[in-house]
Amino acid sequence: MSVAVISFGIFAASQVGTPGPANMALLSTGARFGFRAALPFVVGVALGKQLIIWPIGFGLMELAETVPSVFVALKWISAAYICWLAWKVANLRLNTDRDLVSAAPGFKAGLLVHPLNPKAWAMIVAGFTNFVTPGTPALQATATIAICLLGAQAIFHPMWTYAGDRIAQTLAGKPAERYLMLTLAALTVASVLYVVL
């Protein structure tokens, strides 16, 4: 009775490190507001995943089997919200003069990203169903998955945010800026559609 920690760690790194709605939000926030100003948002995003790991680990999966329509509805509502965020990203313009930009989204805004992110739900469910041996105590399984994912997020989320900051410094005010923001928005929508469909 255990969790395949090494295998799950590799899986977690592959999921957390690749493009998805959360990483696109982090990249966009870093680009728009700068790395330092985005750090409270980054912490919120990382801890927000814990808000869904623990309920899934302690029984939400049973609810999914008994009332699957609730999860189908949540999936589409979440996808619609992430697509709305992508539309906002597509219409953002970068500004390297951070004093003229409105305040960056904070910790509370970051907490909402993963609960509304279908990729996060899918990776957590996959973690429990593919890397946890049946009969493993719920606390042990949930804590292991929570720690592994938080560790991967502590590495990759700041990297995505910093990359956004660097991209903004390079492209702000140039013709390529519009194409960058459209590309980020398209990648966000594509990552949601891939998970949903």
C-alpha cells in the first residue's frame, strides 16, 4: 500500500512544467506586471492546487462516480472561465513602465486559478488513479501527491512568470507584441480544449 513517488514525481514535473492554463496565466502576469509584482499571484496559484488535491484525496472521486453530471458541468464551466481569461490575455498590451500599469493580481486571484483549471483536475485525478496502490490510506496518498505537486510548482511556476517578464522586456511596444499575446491566448485555449476533449 503506497504511492509510486518517483514515477509520480516525473509525471508531476511533466504536467506542471508544460503549457497549460495556469502556466499561461503566470507567463501573462509576469509579462504584464513584472516578476517581482507577480510573486503573490504565483504563491496563490501554487497553493490553490492544494484546494482541490485534498478534497479529491478524501472522497470527491466517490462523488464523481455517483453524480457524474456535476463533474461534467464543472468541467465546462471551468473551460469557459479559462477561455475568458485567454480572451483577456489576447487583448492585453505589455508595458515595461510598470508604474503606469494597474496593480498585479494578488494572492487571492492566484488561489482561483487551479480550482477553475481543467488540466489541474485531470492531473490530480490521474495521479490518484495511476500512481496510488489501492488500499493506501487516504492521508498518506493525498499528502504524497500534494507534496510532489507543490515541489514541482515551486520550481516551474516562478520560471514561467520570469519568462513572461523577460519576454515583455524584449517585445513591449514592438509589432511582435500583438502576435505574442494572441499566441499566449491561443495556447491557453488549446491546452483547455485538449484536456476537456
